[in-house]
Amino acid sequence: MAKKSSNQHKGDSFEKLVFKKLKELIDSQDIPGVSRYNDIFLHKQYASKTAPDVMLNPDITIEVYSNSDKKIWSNLLVVECKNHHRKIDNSMYREFVGNLSDYPRSGVRGMMISSVGFTQQVIRLAQSDNIALAVLLEDSDWETIIWRQINNFDQSQFKYKVLVGESSTTYPIVYWGSSFITISDLLQECGIPMSKALYIPFMEDDEICKRVDEILQDTRHLIKENFINRCFSLIAPNYKFNFVEMQEDCLGKCDFKEHIITINSVLNEHRQNFTIAHELGHIALHSSIVENLLSIEDKESDKNTIISKSTHGRMEYQANIFASFLLMPNIPFYAEVAKLFDKYRIRTGRLYHDYQPCNIHDCNIVTGALSTKFNVSQEAVVVRLKRANLYIEGDSCNPLHEHMRRNSWW
């Protein structure tokens, strides 16, 4: 029997490592949006569609099934592993893509994993072919996933350098379509659940508002100078509060392990207040769910929990809604709006931000007054007013535009 070369041994060990790590991530639990039924295989053979007597020999495959009998897969993720000293070039890429079209059924997706990177030509081809590319080292920290501001320009520039082999990092880099994503996002897109994936349930805005009202009942909805401190004592009595100069694109951090909320000290007062309320929202809404997650911050999650981009987006939205209701509670907010409408003789029952100078004046003076009253930015006030249907903006409040839309012939 012919002996394997050192390169073959190196390749086999890399494939086994990737298989082991992917298998650890995948679980058969019932997670919303993904199939419960799946299996992962190392070196499973598949008959060629064009030549049934020829067998395809992928490194790793993940089969997703529509039911429990697992006889016929509905989706297939084919993973090619390359642990070479050189980047994956056009010839290796074309061979892989050519084989993908030869699998017996549709629903096949491909992913190439390299330990050193890809040529720029391959990156362009993969983008058009919808092939996922990943850079993973043998000693990569597979469970450290960059997840917030995932397409920040500086981060994307750095990740692209990793992708083309000009830099390295300790965490996985995954590129799919035209953006960097997480392994979590890729697997969920393929309908594959993960054992450590975090799921945040949907909450209506009214439900979040009710939660805020419950928290604020002891304050009797009074807006005072120490309002944030009073809310802080109600929501996070065991947490410490720090102001530290952080990177420009980092607003704040909530550490569930050390019980510390850190706020970027370079933010203005209005932005700091909203960020504080936002982090309190994470504690009030998510702390019981993410008890295994050590921190939520603008750069990365800790090791034990995987957060997909979609899950993170839901968490951020809910925390923003919470912050809006916390800083501008219903009773004092609507009372102040009514007072301002009466003071400035706004009889329409809402603000209209359109082309008319009088309406623009009303919008500016009311949002400015509310910003001062509740110590938040005018942008936050506008969002709050829109959510209450008290602020109508753009063409939707322009009667001429509506008339032309209804009566246009095209």
C-alpha cells in the first residue's frame, strides 16, 4: 500500500478538524427557521448526475432533510478544505464549482475553506457564483464570532486582507455573496441549527412598552434630574457603571459576567443617555436569555454563544425600543406633546414635516423642546414621535404628491 505524503496527512488532519468543529456547532434541536433533521458526513460519496458510475468524493457534506426519515436530502452544503501553503487559485476553484453542478439533485451550496486565503480572482468568482469562502487556521478560536457592525469599513478592510492571505487572525473569516458574515449566519441560511445558537423571541413594541411601564411604576413616571440613576437602580442594581474612552465606533458594552456597563466617554450627553438606556434594555430584556453570553459589545461576542447577524439585529432593535420608552415614558411624553401642541397652536393632532416653512418650524420647535425636556437627541425624539404616529414625514404628507400619484397615467 502506498504511503501518504506529509501534505496528504496534513490535509486529512485539517479536514478532520473542520469536521469536528462543524459537528460541535450543529445540533438537532428544534430552532425556529431551520430544519431539525440534518446529518454531517466526512468523505461520504455521491453518484455523479451525468455519470452514475462515477463517484463524487467531497471532503465534508451537511445534508438537511424535510422529515425525520432522512432518506432524501432537500439541501446539501458541500465543504472543500484546503490546507496548502498557497492560496486557493482559479484552477482549484473551478474544479470545486464544476463538481457542485454534478450532484444528483438541486439545493446544493458550496463552501471552500482555506488555511492561507484566496486569490482576488477567486473572490470575485465566488461572489458571482454564490460560493462561501472561509479562512480558518488549525488553531483558530472557532467560537469567537465577530458579530456587531460586521460590515464596518475598517473591519471589512482587515477581513479582506485575511481573505487574500495578507494578514491573519485567530477567529474564522467567512465571506459570502458580497459581505462578511458569521459561520452561524451561513449555517442558518442553509437550514442547519446550531447547538449553541442564541434565539431571541419576537416582541411587539407594546410588549416592550409594558415591560418599561412595570419597571417605572416605582418612579411614578416622573422625569427628574437623577432619572437615569433611578432606572439604573431598578433594572441593574448589581451592575457597576463606567465611562471609558472607547473606539470611535463603539458606543458601549454590557458585561454579564462582571456585571459592568461601560459607556464611551467621548459621546455627547444625549448620546450617552440613550446608550445607557440601550444597555439597560439588554439587561432587562435579554439577560435571562443570554446567561451563557459574557458580554455584549460593539466588536465581538465571547466564546460560548453564537449570535447570528439576524439575532443581533433583533436584540439591537428591542434594546432601542426599550431605551426610547424608558427615556420618554408614555404618560409624561404624551402630556408634554399635548402641552406643546397647545402652546404653539398645532391643531392637526400631529406634526407634518414637508415642504411648508410653517410645518418645518413646528417640527423643529417641538422636537427641540422635547429633546431638552427628556435629555435625548432630536433624532431620538423624531423616532419616538413617528412610532406614536405623531410625526408624518416626506411625500406621505404632501397632498400635491398624493394627488399626482392617484391621477398619473403611468
